[in-house]
Amino acid sequence: MGWFKRSKQNISPDSIKTDIPDGQWIKCNSCGEIIHIKQLELNHWVCLKCDYHFRIGSEEYIALLFDKGSFKEYDKKMKSGDPLEFTDTKKYNDRINATIKKTGLYDAVRTGIGKINDIKVSFACMDFKFIGGSMGSVVGEKIARAIDRAYEQKIPLIIISQSGGARMMEGAFSLMQMAKTSTRLARLDEAKIPYISIMTDPTTGGTTASYAMLGDFNLAEPKALIGFAGPRVIKQTIGKDLPEGFQKSEFVEEHGFIDFIVHRKELKQKLTKLIDLVS
């Protein structure tokens, strides 16, 4: 058996000189522009050159949408059990505890009640940095409770989705959350209480197949990946090339699956107008 050897040394990251101090600048994933973190933050984490929407977490969305000091979080420390005693590259319990320590979140959704331009709403926002925003039993229960608060207090419901889909470590327990949240939303609909769904990058799998697509208004951020299975899986299954921009929010809107694409800077005002319209 022959062995192959590199004739040249790989370029090591240490050998690349840069004038950019670590942690102060960031490169746009779309156009390659180098942007200072403070500038990006002031622009709601949207590229100043090409309008690319960087992926942000629940904390940033709460700061963006809610009147200062008005948001009260509920069920903050609700934590997943391990009903299947699941192990892959590590034990599920160890993965949960490590992610809690790393992110400061207890699961992949943050829920509560607050005011958007003085309008009281029940709110849930998923967070991709917690195990890919996957939907397990805690996500389902917290969202179900957020829906119940909207129902009991007769206030609008807003859910921001950002998820890779159901959490495989919980098996059928995670899939049951699709039915659990959908039936709660049906009751909300019967009571004529508005629900606005906002899809961000990415919104896929069981999340798309349940509450993310059940809004009275379904909104999305620009160029967000929205779908059930990913483009690579679909291409392998059907054996054909997919249309350009397939499953991006613009493509999904064009084919009638979402109502509006909303720039992040305009999101608070858009939500206010929509709630006013249905109220």
C-alpha cells in the first residue's frame, strides 16, 4: 500500500497575519464585507453593505421587539429529562448540561409576556445555539404554555422559529410536540385570538410542519432557509437539480407559503400594524 505525503506545509492559521483584533470585527457570510461588531449591533445584526441578516438569538430578538423593561420571562429553568437514556457521541444528559453551561439557556426556546409599542403579547422565541434549535418536550411544553397564556389573557401570540426540527434524542416524545402545539393553536383560532408566526434562518423539519406554518400571518426574514427536509436531502431523493434559491424565503413567498418577507429593522412596526389590523 502506497503512502502519500504533502510536498508543502499547510498554511497554519498562526502564520496568517491580520490587523483585525479578535472578537471586534466579523466577516459577512454573504458579501465578505468586514464589519465592526458595534456597527453590526447598531444595525440589528444586518450587513450594512448587502443587507444579509446574521443569525441572532432570543435575547437579541427580545431587545429588538419589546418596549424597554416590559418583557417578563416564564418557565426559564424548565429542563429536558432523558426518557430514552439516549447516547450518541455523548450521553444526552451530558449534552444538555454542557449546552446550558455554554449558552446560559436551559432549552431551545425562551417564552414570556411583554409589550410591543404598548401592545401586550405572549411571546416565544427559539434559539438555534441550543442543540440546533431542536424541538424536544421542553420546547413543546413552553410553547404550549405561551399559547395558553395568550388564550387566557386574550392577547396576541407571536412565535419566532429558528430550528433544525425535532430533537432526535427524544424520539417520539419530540414528534408528539407537533400535535400538542397544533391543537393548542386550533383552540386559539376558535377564540379569534391572533397568532403571528415569524420564520428565521433556518426553519425546518417538524417545526415547519407544525406551529411555524400555522399563523394567521406567516412572516419571514429575507433569505431565510424555510422547508421540511433540507435541499441536499430532497435533491438526493428526487435525483434532480433544484431551482435557484429553492427554500429561501423569497422562493417560498412566491409559491404562496408565507405572507410577507420583513426586514429585521422593520419587524417591530410591521407586527404593530398587523396586530392593529386584526384587533
